[in-house]
Amino acid sequence: MGLALAERLIQGGFEVWGCDLAANRVRLFRRLGGSTAPDAASVADRCSRILLSLPDSRVVRTVLAEVCPHLKR
């Protein structure tokens, strides 16, 4: 789902940043035209809006704990 969302945003002219633990997903994302960051906090540092597409609530909580200190107000 995340790659499909990213692809549509990129096709719509948006600059899309992302990160993934799976190297093959990172490669696919780059091929679509996405820019990659080493971790979610780095994405938050670069972006004014963030969309999450994660597998479950546990992962959402983990990522939010990482990015919250980096969110812009």
C-alpha cells in the first residue's frame, strides 16, 4: 500500500521522502522517483506533512515515538 500511495503522489508532482527497513522496498521506492532517508526521524526533519502507511498499530506507535520530537509546528 505504501508504494502505491507514494507512486501516486510522485506522479502528482509531489516530492516524496520515505524510509523502510527492507532494502528491496527502498530500491523500488527510489525507482519510482522517491527520495530516501535513513530513518523516520530524518523524514520528519525534511517534511512539513507526513503520511504513514505501516503494517499495524504497534509499528505506528514505534514510528510516532521516533518522529514526534522532530515534528514542525
